[in-house]
Amino acid sequence: MIKIVDLHKYYGELEVLKGINKEIKKGEVVAIIGPSGSGKSTFLRCLNLLEEPTNGHIYIDGIDILDKKTDINKVREEKIGMVFQHFNLFPHKTVLENLTLGPIKIKNFTQKEAEIIAFELLEKVGLKEKAYVYPNSLSGGQKQRIAIARALAMKPSILLFDEPTSALDPEVVNEVLEVMKTLVKEGMTMLVVTHEMGFAKNVASRVFFMDRGNILEDDEPKKIFENPSHERTKEFLSKVL
Ligand code: ADP
Ligand code: MG
């Protein structure tokens, strides 16, 4: 589903991604862990072209998304959903509008069609009663569940999460993780940058350990957590576990 070939990213002189090669299959749930500044966010942002890779290739469903002929917006908006640490909901739109805007504007859904889907998704994330309120009246956990619903409204084939629970109070982290687990059960392909080692260990099917612009380790969770191959991974895990 995703094929990444020799992906490099520089910010000026700083090389942040140092030639990443990976393939991710449909239905895989990849947890990306690693120290701050190792390039995790940049990696995700390159996948949906929020950042322009300096070189390399990214294929999504066989389409080379860096090919000049590819309609980047279409790929970004229709194939790949992204959920951010700070939710990024539209503050001046109701919850329902947050969910229907994209499908109406980009997928040419009618208002009615978009609302039917939006209510299904609100039901799924357990927030049907919040359809007509504004985001600022929601708790952090509720905002993040709405942000997930909004991403799903575009029917993406891949969902990217960049530290979806890092900005949340501890007591609401679980409600967001529960929604994410539901998506995993449904077979959604997901890449999740996270500090939730429980999620990486128990929910992900695969873990990437990123260090200084490389994916140093790529293995099943059990192997990474119980018997990591690299000293850097051991050192990192000893600090976070
Ligand atoms: P992580 O998500 O693992 O903490 P990032 O991908 O955010 O790491 O950052 C990797 C490196 O790139 C860091 O050194 C960071 O300072 C740098 N960086 C990130 N974004 C930019 C940017 N827009 N301009 C310049 N440097 C950046
Ligand atoms: Mg980051």
C-alpha cells in the first residue's frame, strides 16, 4: 500500500531523514517511536506531502505521489488522513461542519450525504450529542475523537497520527486509544507516532524505532520491547518504560 524508496529530507543543511526505505502493507499498524528530534514528524509529514521530500520516491497504492503529474491535493485529501497532536479543528465551525466541510468541498458530496456519514462517525466515536457545538466547548479527548472522525469522513485508505494523545490529560488518553483500537480492529492501515508504549506494544503490528533520521529498527513489538537489536533502542526504552 505504501512504498518508500530512499527518502531524504533536508532543512537547509540539516539532514533530517537520511534515506528511508520501507514498505507498509494494507492493514498494518505501525507504531513509530524514538527520541524527540529524530525525524518522526517529518517522516509522517513527508508521507502526505505537508513537507516536500528533498529526494526519493513515495508510492501510495502504486501511485508515485512525488511525480509532478500526480495531483498532490487529491492524494493528500482523499487517500491519507492525518490526526495531529493539537487536533487542528476549525474553531469557528460546529463539530458537524468540521466533519462535513471536506467531503462537500473535495468529494462533492451533498450536504445531506455528508451529514449522514458525519453522524455515523460521531456515533462511532461516541459523540453524537456534540454535533451542534463548537470545538472549544469540548474536552481534549473529545476534540481528538472529533479530529479522528473528521479524518475518517474523507474515507482515507491510510491514517497517520502524530502523537495523538500527547496533549491530553492522562484521564482522557484512554478514550482516544479506544477509538484507535476500534479502527485497528476494522483493518485500517495506520502509522502512529506515539509515546504510548502500551499502544506500541499491545496494539501495533509493527514498531519502527527512529533515531537521528534513520529507522534504526523495524520489527514486531515483542522483539523490539523484549530483545532490541540496537544499543540506542535499549537506551531509549530504558528511559521511557
Ligand atoms: P520528532 O517528531 O521526532 O521530534 P521532527 O521531525 O519534528 O522530530 O524534527 C526533526 C529535526 O528537524 C529536528 O532537529 C527539528 O528541529 C528539525 N525541524 C523540524 N521541522 C523543521 C522545520 N520546519 N525547519 C527546520 N528544521 C526543522
Ligand atoms: Mg514530532
